[in-house]
Amino acid sequence: MKEDTFKHGFSVGASQAIDDTGLTLATGYADQTMVKKGKEKEKSQFDVGMGYQIKQFYLGALYTNQKLGSKDADGYDVVAAYKINSIYKATLGFGELHVKDGDDTRAVNGDITAKWNKHFRTYAAVNYDTVIDKTQVMLGARYNF
């Protein structure tokens, strides 16, 4: 079976911190075309979000509006994070995506990230999809050049 093939796409985003209030506003747009089983599938997405940081606590929210081929979808994500110390940060999130005449998703997730230095971090994460009753566990490492 042939894999999906990326044909073309682009994305653009912007964010702005509001002085020293801890509040950040952001927006973004993405558009892409994939070839799946010989047919082109288009996807576009518009997002708007906000985050608020106060000391070691962070709260964020995102609204998304998507067009998945001929289907429209909208949803949201909310997240809370706590910086435990200079290395560890814990995050808990929840999100839903409602697809008109399609399959909805609803998931809760959490992770612990260890930022060892400015280049290297590791993480352990769990994602539970409440619609299909499926749990996904992830372990990873990231190196920034």
C-alpha cells in the first residue's frame, strides 16, 4: 500500500506578549494538500490562542477551525503547566475536535518534561482518547542545534 504523499502547503503564525502582564495572544493559519490513494486531499486550519504565565504556572487555551476535505471541524484545547524546578515541568491538557458528519475526538493528556540544558530535553507523555477508549504512551528525547 502506497503511503500518503505531501504535495504542497504553507503555514504562518504570529504571537504577541502584552507588556509584562504574562498574557500572550497568538494566531495561525495552515494549508496543505496531500495525495492519498491517488486523490488529492486538502486541509486548512485557522487557530487563535492565548496563554497566561505567572511565576511557575502557565494556563493556555486554543480555538481551531478546520476544513478537512469537504468536512468542517472546530474544536479547542486547554492546558495547564507547572514548572517544578529548573529542570522538570509537568503539563496536563484536554482537547476536543468536532467534525461535522465525521468522527469527533476528545482526549486528555499529561506529560513530564526534563530540560537538561538549552539543547537537550526528554519527556514521558500519556494521551487518552475518550471517544475510542485508547491510551497512547510516548517517551522521547529532543536535541536543538
